[in-house]
Amino acid sequence: MRIVAPEQLAAALPELPGNPRIVTQGSFGTPRALLGLLDEAVPEYRLFIVNGLGRLPDREGVRIETTFVGSGLRGNPRVDYYPARLSTTPQLFRGSLPPDVVAVQTSRVVDGKVSLGIEVQVLPGAIDAAKQRGAILVAQINENLPFIHGDGVLSVDDIDLAVEIAEPVPVAPEVRIDDESAAVGERLAAMVPDGATLQLGIGALPEAVMQALQNSRGLRVWTELMADGFFGLLRSGALDETHPITATFAYGSEELYAWADDNPQLRLLRCETTNSPGNIAKQPAVTSINTALQVDLFGAVNATRVNDRIISGTGGQADFIVGALQSPGGQAIIALKSWHPKANRSTIVPKLTEPTTSLQPSWVVTEQNTARVFGASQRDQALGLIEAARPEARESLRTEAERMGLLG
């Protein structure tokens, strides 16, 4: 690893091909200072980033590539979306999207190694592909980033160039749990048996679930995101501490990061491992809880598009629904509020008009009711989903269900 001053990075870069592809961390681990330096040094390039958040390079000569459109990329005409599940995204680096540069943010050096910190996901796959084709690995060493065990631990010998730039690690804001989220959380928590394996995301609904689970015992965690809710379950004694928490990225409080630093109780693994339906299926009684924008009376789920425009991506929802249904005692749950306040319409709809993100979860849960999907006839599916809708939406849903032949 050759460490250079930030102002020397441009001169230290080897000659790159025209319009090179730079692969970097997304979500909350983006090396923003390093990206700024590369943006100044490389006139034209493609930037591959999963779940790009906040301000990112946005100018003529820069094209963004992604399999999950984060809030920092929505509506940007320079974004190319590649539909793919998270578990399959790293395959793109060995095929149609080979990297020329991999740009990462790492922790301090510990015994000749660094950690990718809070964002592992697709980066090990990108690094492997870069090594195979002689591409370069450039790192921003950030002493504030926790050293987290798992597939994000790299030897310093793997890094070609590095700059030492300390930046604050993004901290999750406190989540406010409204009455509807609390009601859904209580309903969901009652469905989780002791000894189950949990997968949840971030936001009011997942936090409500995890608060309601604090009296549970023997729970395990195999998930995408390690968040404060899981940390709360650990402190309450709800988790089985003989099994490490397994995730692929993390986002939470300063207290969470301090606990995670050099702690073998947490491991962040590459997303090909965490999101493999086969690996998920090996975990006991997986309870996968994800949210959505819409669910229709056929049990199809839209979590990705609004008015035909991509606002996120398939992500890991389909991975975990398939894996959870194969797990002994597993269940895949879609949890959402029954009414979308901004659109002022029901989230339970007769038939999706947007592309389907996933199909056939075990259950759909709203604050109104719990609807069985897997294991129910299409008639019972439809009747259950109608009851999960707000009362004012039920009559029109029933009329449409009859018209479509679901209640015959």
C-alpha cells in the first residue's frame, strides 16, 4: 500500500483506459473525500454505486450505474439502472460491468489489515474482479470508521494507493414510531417465535417490531442491515449471543459503532453470502420482514417503482422471500401501512400496474389486519388482503376482486 497526500493522488494514479469504470461503496459508507479527488483527476468515467445517498459527482462526463437507486440518484438523467437482485449484483463485475478502479473507505490499520467498515455488500466481489483484470484498488483511510470483522477485512498489501482523510461516520437519526407503526410492530412481534432468525430493514416499522420483541429469547440475526434495533435486542437479552450477528452493511448510532469496532460478535459478509437464498434457507425459522409501496389481491408486491419510474431496486427482498420460505419454520412477511398519506390512496390495490418486485410472501401485515398469502387459496388471499386494507377501500377492492374472478 502506497500512501500519498490527497493533493498527490492524481499524479500517482496509473494510466487508466478511456471512460474507466469506478466501483465504490454506497449506502452510508461512501468515501466522499476520495470520490471528490477522483472526480477532479478523471475527466470522464462511469461510477458504479449501490444505493447512492447524498451528494455524488454529477456533471457532464460522469455516468452513474447502479442496481439500487438511492435517494441521491432519483430523477437523475445520468443514471443507468441495471435490474438485479443484490445477491447477483457482484456477478456483473465479472461480466458486463468490469471495474477499472475500486474506490473504498477503510478503517485504521490493525495488524497489517484494514476493514471496509460499515459497508461491505458488493465490494468484495468488485475487488476480486479488479484483481483478476489488473485493475487498481484505491482507499481512503478514515480513522473514525470502525474496524468490523468479516469479508470486508483486507490486507494492506491488497491496496495500491491510499490517502488518509478522516471524516465523520454517518449516524442514524432517532426514529419516531407513530401509532400505526406501533400497531403493525405489535402485530408482527406476536408472529415471531423464540429462537427465530430475523431479517429486517430500517425505519419506523422495523424499529417498532424490534422494540416489541425485547422480551423474546434466543433470537438470531441474519440480515442485510445491522441497525440500532438489533443492538437494542442484544442489550435486552433477546438475542442468542452464541451466534454472531450476520449482515452486509451497518448504520446506526455512535454507540453501535463503538460496540461494533473490533467485535467478533458482528460480522459483515459479502452480499453473495448474506443474500443467497440457499444460505438464508439454512438458518432456523427465518422471519423476513420487508416493506412495500403496494400489494395487490394476487399477492404480488411492488417496492421499486412509482409511475413507472424506478425509485429503489429489487435489492434483497426477493432473495429473502425465497430463502425464508425454504427455511425450516420460516416465513416471509410484507409489512406496510394500509394507506399512503402522500398519494392519498390505499396501498392494497386490485392489480399492480407497476412491475412486480416480488411474489407470494407468507403474510401481508398492516395495522388493520394480517392476511395469509402462502398456503391460502387465491380466494382466501384476496379476502384477507381486502380486510388488511382501510375500511373505506374495501368495497371497491371487493368489487374488483369479483370482476377479476377471484371470489368465484
